[in-house]
Amino acid sequence: MAKAVVTVIGKDKPGIIAGVSNTLAEHHINILDVSQTIMSDIFTMSMLINLEKLDEEYNKLQDDLNGLGKQFNVEIHMQREEIFNAMSRV
């Protein structure tokens, strides 16, 4: 199963979770696991997603998430699971 990790960090504001979830749903992406925390007024979220039904290229999804990050003024990063795991071992 092709998976990726999506991370979001920035100042908390309404709509971040909905925006990310809706963007993923538009690309037919299933969220496998999610963890979110608010520390003071800083929002952090990590998601494990299934890329198997990605209806467009990976880069298009990444561009859409980057645009959403600009809209909410947060950092959104997506990394394939195998790269994430390799980086964790370094």
C-alpha cells in the first residue's frame, strides 16, 4: 500500500482540519491515522494517508496542499512513507 505522511504546523485558526481533509477527499485520498495538538496557539497535525486511489499525480496533490497552506498561513508538508522512514533512520 502506498502511503504518505502529511504534517501541518502554524497558528491555530478555524478550518485547517476541514481544509486539509476536503483537499485529500477531492483527490480520493483516505486518511488512515491522524494526530493533532494545539500548544498555546500553535496548531500541529500529522496524518498518515493512503495514496492508492490518488486520482492525479502526486505533485498535483502536493501543489494543492501548498496552496492551502498559503491560504491558512500554515506549513503543510507531504512525504512518501518510505522517504519519511528512511529519514527517521538517519
